Amino acid sequence: MMSEPLNILIVDDQPGVRYLLDIVIREVGHRVYTARNGLEAIEIAKSSHPDLIFMDVRMPLMGGLEALGEIKAMIPETEVIIMTAYGSEETVTRAMEGGALCCIAKPFDVEKIKGLLEKLEWKQGSYKENKETLFKGYA
């Protein structure tokens, strides 16, 4: 467990997904914020400055890829993991070009989420230096 909890924003229009991720993330000791769409995510990100965002692609009002661009422009240091049930190569490419850390397929394995959280060495200098190798196999 890290010495300081991360601020993590979960963005998904499905309540079950938000609930599951909320439980998993709180279980490992981090602070959780939730949003139902990209517009809510932008507003919450402005005030909470999340370290990490789990964001769905397809949502009403504003989708994840559009919100990704706006959030990265506003808070470039925030890392974003895109979640999608429609993991086309084009979606993954657009997400990565937009600044996403990686993409994960829905439904996802809870252990994979925990593994991602464990790999985030946010408070140590080695994280930023090794970001590309830490997340190989998730995109």
C-alpha cells in the first residue's frame, strides 16, 4: 500500500461498473469519485484533480474519447485508462493518441484492475521513467 492514497475518478454510465470499481479501488485504500458521463467527469476533474481516471468510451452526452482530450488539456498529469466493450483497433488507437495510459476490455477481471493499481508507483521517480514498460500488455 502506498503512503498517500490516490484520487481516482470512475466514469461509466453503467451503475454496476461504477459500483464494482468503487469497491475494488477503496479496498486498496484510494479515494474514489464517480461520474456518469464525460461532461460530469470534466466537472469533477476540475475540482478533484484525479491522479487516475477509469473512463468508458460510449456514454450519453459526452463519450470517453472526447472527455479524454478535454481532461488531458486541462490536467495533463492525470493518467486515463480507457474501458470499452467495443475494443476495436480504431478505438484503442484513438485513445492512445489522445493520451490514454492504456485500454482495458469490458467486462474486465477485478484482479487485472488490482494489478494496474499496484503497478502505479505514483510517488516514486521510477514511475514516470518506466511508464511505457509498466503497462505493456494492457493496451
